[in-house]
Amino acid sequence: MQKSTIQPGRPSGTTTYESAAATAFGQAVRAARVAQGVAQDEFASRAGISRSHMGKIERGEHVPTLPLILKISVALGISAAELMAATERNLRAETDL
């Protein structure tokens, strides 16, 4: 029996994966976390998720769900809207290259 392959960042049941958006979101999260001087493992603990999952989010390998985005924004002490605005800026910067 052949093991099925799962593509990084693709939640079960989805048929598409937007790597640019996932990467832009991860960059926004990492920038906010680093600006606050918080280590990834401590931040992941604050957000209530595993450090390895947080690493995958920050690298753009996983697309977080809305509840997880809200947990991340609370752990960062910023609004989800601010986090999305930073994500949009990262996306624009990517397309302007």
C-alpha cells in the first residue's frame, strides 16, 4: 500500500495552496514576534500551539485557519487586521520585485 503524500500548507479537504499568501503571512508574524524580542518557542506557547507548527507557519509551509490567526494576533498583542495589513504589504512587496 502506497503512502499518500500531503503537500505542505494544505489543510485536509482543500484543493489549492497559495504559497505567496502563506509566506507573506509568515513573514508578518515573524517580523512582529522578532520586533517584540520574543523567542519562537515562547511565542508558540503564548499562542497555544506547538513550536514546530509555529515554525511551519512562519516559513509559509502551513496556512493557518481563522481561529489560529486570531490566537496568533492575541499572542502578539496586535489586532488581526494589523496582521493582515502587514501580510498585504508583504504580498505587494513581493509583486513589486
